[in-house]
Amino acid sequence: MTLEEIITTRRSVRSYTDKPVGREAIVKLLDLARWAPCASECCRFVVVAEADGKALLAKAARQDFIATAPVIIVVGADTEAFAKKGSIWYRWDAYKFRGLFYIQDTAAAIQNLMLMATEMGLGTCWIGSFNEGDVAKAVGFPAGVRPVAMVPVGHPAKPPKKIGRRPLEEFVSWEKYAAAK
Ligand SMILES: Cc1cc2nc3c(=O)[nH]c(=O)nc-3n(C[C@H](O)[C@H](O)[C@H](O)COP(=O)(O)O)c2cc1C
């Protein structure tokens, strides 16, 4: 698949077969995730495959389907990474904006991970709705590491529903482009 095909083929997958997802595949996804643009490499990943752990995460999200995936990757952000004295952002005072930085770092990593999964024939779904405290406790994140999202990973049980997007014009303003001519 070309990158364009991967991007347009990826869909949220919410039902999975029992086929396991091997450790090598997960390593591949995480390896590609860390190549995303990042302000401070603040991402933390916890791989959850045991049933009790998945059940806790599904409960924290009130979304039962995620426990049916062979693996759930919990993505956290070290919210203090930008504020550390050694960080270039600290020097520039830019660490003050870390609230947005860590969201961007983790989002870019998650997208890389999900696109790689698509290329590998794996199904994923971005899970952003959950009780943060419960998820942090379930995976043992220390204070300062904030759970941002969870990504169940599995083999799709059926082809995902085809959905589209609103027309491009609704997202874009060309006003300033025209003014530059
Ligand atoms: C920040 C964010 C949070 C999301 N949270 C959830 C969620 O909690 N549960 C869920 O089933 N899907 C969740 N999604 C997936 C979206 O519903 C889905 O991406 C959207 O409907 C577009 O469908 P597509 O992924 O198939 O293109 C989330 C997506 C994003 C980007």
C-alpha cells in the first residue's frame, strides 16, 4: 500500500478475532510510534495483554469491546519532560507550553502506530474517553505521567464500516493564500 492508501484505508476497528498479536508485531508498532515528530520524547507505552488488566481498562473506559482485543496499548505522556532543566524547551521558557506539547507528541505517535498497524493488516481504535485516574492506576503510571489514549490492537473480525469525511472546503480557509498572490 502507498502511504495515501494506508491513510485512507485505516478505519476504527471495534471487533477482533481471537487470533493473537505477537510481541514482534507490537514491537514494530511501538518502534514506528517513536519516530513521530516529538518535542521531548515524552511518550510512555504500556502493553496490556493479560485478561485482568484488559478488563480493568475496559471498565475505566466503560467500553467493553476493548477487552476483546488481544492487546491494548496504553499511551501516556510524561507531562514534566518539557520542564526538566536539561530540556531545550526549559532554556527557551517554552516548557510553559508543555500542556499542548505533550498532547501533540503523543497524538503524533499514536497516529504513526495506527498507520503502521493498518499496513500490517491489524485493526486499531483510538480510545480517548476513559477515567484517567483508573487507567493510570491500572497500568501503574507514576504521578506526572498522564494517560492520553488507549489503542486496542487485533485482527479485524469484519471489514470496518466505510465512513467518509466532510468536504475539504469545510476545513480549509484559502483567504490568506489568495492575498499572497
Ligand atoms: C481523540 C480521540 C478520541 C476517541 N475516543 C474514542 C473512544 O473513546 N471510543 C471509540 O470507540 N472511538 C474513539 N475515537 C475514534 C473515533 O470515533 C473515530 O476515529 C472517528 O469516528 C472516525 O472514524 P475512523 O477512525 O474510522 O476514521 C476517538 C478518536 C480520537 C481522535
